[in-house]
Amino acid sequence: MSDEIMPREYPASPGETELKTRVVIVGIGGATCSGKTTLAKHLLRILPNSLLIHQDDFAPPQELVPIHPKYNVQDWDAPEGAIDWPRLEAFLTSVKATAQIPAEHRSHDHLNEQRDVPVGDATARRWKEVFEEAAKEWDARGERVVWALLDGFLLYWDKEVVDSLDVRIFLRVPYDVLRKRREERHGYHTAEGSLWRDPPNYFDQIVYPAYVRAHTGVFLDGDVENGRPTDKVKDLVVLEPLKVESGMDGIVERACEVIGETLKKL
């Protein structure tokens, strides 16, 4: 999965321009290294008429990333400054209106290390057939659904972004696993093309505390590790990859079930 997955633009042909289009935004949130992008890319391959948006692409320019007041290093994780929220909000509004990624948008996700977590062919094929059959039924009615998959570590912070989501999924992974995965990464590429490497103790001092703070109120008693979702984010579906025996297959299965339930309500 090291190749960049380019966004698919719709409508794809003149014959499709007459179709009434519904854009369904599927949010996939969770902490850094929780498997959000991996799940999103599996769903991209399963869902017809789908496109992928990375919240990380909406970080401010590197020179505008705030400095942490205590540790005096750039803070890429504070919810207030880690994302250019007005730009992301406007982008999602555009996707809802046009059913496509704006032509000028450029993603740098393909520059980052891609961890391969495969899904069994049978699982992917079965769900692909389910959604393709549904797409044919919609097409026969003169309609179609475009699935916009949005992954992000701060997906449930900004109310306007949350309100734009039609499906809300959260991947919950324990602290020690997140920490180990983060330390194994070689860094993150910025939009400017530079490579950001975590300073010493960055995860413990900045990343994880910011993650907990960003999800205050989302889980009962502020417990991101074990708490049940509150009503702050309506219909939030929590998936816990390490508690599913079948691993990523089981997570893809459950995510497809949730998306399928949404499809029935359209």
C-alpha cells in the first residue's frame, strides 16, 4: 500500500451527469497510530464512487504551527492550532456540493510511511459486491451515492466538522500500543515537503495529553481508554481493533455494517 491513492472524481462520464447525487461523509477518527488511514483505504477499495480526505492535509503551514508554552517545541497536536479549521470546513462544504475533490487540492499522505495491514480477499470481495449491488439499484432510480471518507486524529473536536459527518466511527487503541507505534515511525512529512521527527518525550508530553484534551466530553468521565461515548458526538460508533479476534478483517466488517445501515436510511 505504498502507492498514493489518487482521489476519484465524479461524475465520471456524461451519462452520469443526470443522476441525482447524495454525498455521504464517513468520519474515521481516533488517536495517532490507531489505524484510521489503514481502515479508510480499505473502505476506499470496497465502496464504489468513493474518495478519501485526510485531515492532516489541513494542518497550517509549518511556520504557523504554535509553540508549546511549557516544552518550547512545535505543537502539532493541540486541537486549536493543529488544523486550519475554516479551510477544512469550506473543503467539506465543497465536497458535499460537488461530489468531488477540488482540482487544486494536493495530499501529502503518500509521502508518509504506509503500514500494510491486509484484509482477507473474501471479506473485501463480499462487501464490495454488497455495495456495488446497492449502487446499481440507486442507478436504476436515477440516483447515486458518493462516499467521502474522512480520517483524522481531531475529527470530533470542531462542531461544524462533526455536524458535516453522516457516519461517525472512532478507533480506540490503548495508550501503550499507540506509544509503541508512534516511536516506531520515522516521522511525518509536512505539506512543505520537510520531515518532522518527534523530539524526545514528545508523545508523553504533547501528543497523548492533547489527544485526551481534544476528546473531553466525548467519552464518559473523560475516559478515552474505556469510557462509553456521551451524547456530545451523536451516534458515535467505537471500534476497538485489539479486542477483535479477526483483527482488521473484523474492523472492516463492522465498519461496512455501520455504513450499510446508513445506506438503508437514505
